[in-house]
Amino acid sequence: MAITQVSQLQVGANNSGSYPITALLAGGGTSAVPETTATAGKNFVGYYTESTATTGDSRGTYLKHKLGGKSGASNFGDTLRAYTVVVGTGYASATGIHSTCEVAAAGSITGLGVGLRASLAVKSTVAQGTLAGLLVDIQNTAAVTATEMSCLRISDSSAGGANGTKAPYFAILDGVDTSALFVTNTVGAASKGLKIKVNGTDYYILLNSATS
């Protein structure tokens, strides 16, 4: 198969004839004038791939982005920025990223299988700012009326039993330093409670501001 090399790939045909001038290698549409369709069941970009290799790693898409400049305090860097904007009404569901790991009927995973993996790897001894493996952030800019709203929602949609085993744990902590993470409570009654909801019922994870 012949390979054609181009310096920049511009796709689509929006009405203004404008293209994403901030896209160095490939792109289509702009934030103001996006590529559009009114045809149901269509994806703007689609790749369906399969690897039958028995050794080595395989990935549908591999992106690695290096930040090599000396950045200012207001600058950000991402390898992937996914951004969903809901401008219509009545959508049953909308997500910024929907990530799924499915094990088919005859498939198996002997190690770790997760729907979404977030890793933080720091190799520098230089002083850093605030670090975490995962950030969940709410950025409302209006007085929101919602059926429910939380910083984190955990759902088990499995049917249960032979039709789909339910998860037996709320969370599993592996490899943690329990001497630093666990403390002995000698206060007695908790001073505060962190509210959670389990199957429609409110519960409270008990909190104290001190251990004694």
C-alpha cells in the first residue's frame, strides 16, 4: 500500500470554508463554525480495528505529547482534550468521555481490567504543586436545578447473580501505607459526616477533625 505524505490534512466542507488554524497536522471545522450533520447514527471520525498478535502491546490510538517550554502560571497542557457542549434539549445522556473495557463471552483478563485508568508518574525531585492521580471537578456557572448532583457518581448497572455479578466492594485500596492512612479514633462520636447516597438512601461517612 502506497503512503502519501502531506504537511497538513484539512477535511470537511463547512459553509464558511474556514479550517482549524490551530490544528498543525489534521482537523476540520472551527469552534465558531463546526462541521455539521443532521443525519442520525453518524460519527464524524471512526476507526474499527483489531489485533490478533499474541505478543507485545496493542493500542487503537497512541498519543504522546511533550511540554517542552517554560510555561507561565496560566498555561495548561493536555495530550487529549475532549469537550462536549449540549446546545439542544432533552438528551437522555451526555458525557465528555465514555470509556468502556468489555470482556467478550470467550475472552479473559488474567491481570487488571478497568473501564478507565488514570496514572500519575513523577520522576522529578523538583518541588511540585498539587498532585493527584485523578481530579473530579464541578464547574457550574449558573444556579443549577437538577434531580441529583454530586462530585462523584458510582453506579453498578449489573443485573446481579447469573445475569451479571454485582461488585461486592465500594472501593479497594491496594499498595497504600496504612500506617499513614489509618488513624485510631479516640474521640468517640464523630463531629461531622460526609453525605453519600446508596441505592436511594442517604448515609454518612463519619468524620472527625482530630483523632483524640
